[in-house]
Amino acid sequence: MSKVISRRQALVGLVAGLVVVPSVSFAARRQDNPTAARIEVSDLVAFDPVVRRNPDGAFARFNLAFRTEPRHTGRVFELLDEITAQSVAELDLIWTRGVEGLSLTMFNATVHLHECARLSQQARGQEYDEFGIVVESTHGSLRRPAVSAANGISDYRVTPTGVQWERRIA
């Protein structure tokens, strides 16, 4: 015995499917998003914890820049696409200089914007690609090499009046 569906029933089912199914799949996708992200980079170029905006509200500049090896660029770009416009509990950048491991850890981080300059493909002898990111975080930690003048660990906290740095020897 077959069941015949009227146009009205089909239309109601279609509308319900358009409303219910995307919200369920979006909810499932949102639960799969990482709460922590780790990026292995070649070098940290620049970091400023404060996100600067123009008077019109647009981002004035990138506040984080780093370099990657060309073989890792695609994976880093995909990860940044995945976490853009959502809060990540912990965003880690890890790199080495000599034998020392260095790191930048940002807590409650939100990536607002990211771009990649694929310098390795421009035939100018650069063997790295460079990322510029606008990332906002509440606090974090920067581990520097022990041989530098500002050795040890520098913790930062972003406040309404600016950034507060606390330096300590590891």
C-alpha cells in the first residue's frame, strides 16, 4: 500500500526541512569546532595584543604576523578559516630558534581577519609564506629565548586602558 502526499503536505515538509535541518547541522558543526588551536610556525614577525581600529570601526592593521614553511601554509590557512569569528579558549603559536622552543599562547582568542602572502611562490628567494592576522584575546603569555635581553616569560592582560605586561624569569 502506497501513501499519497498532497502538495500542502509536501510544501510543509519542505519548509520544515529548510528550517530544522540547517539549524541542527549548524549546531552539530559548532560543537565540533576546536576549543584550542595550535599552529607551528617558522618565526614570529610581530605581535601586539591590542586590536587597533579606524574611526569607521574597520581594523587598522594586523596585530599578529608570522612566517610558515610553504608545506604548512595550506594547513595553517584551513585552521584559521575554521576558527575565524569564534572564540577559541586557547590559541598557541609554537616555533624554534636554535635549540630553544618558543611560544605565544593567547587565551579567549578570536580571529577576526587573516591574510597570507605566499612569498615562496614569487621567485624572489624567500622560502617562507607570511600571515597577517587580526586576533583579539583577553590575556596570554609569550615565551622568549633565554639569551635575549627580555628573557623568560612575559604575561600580558588586555584592559580597557591598554595592555599590562608582567615579565618573569622561567
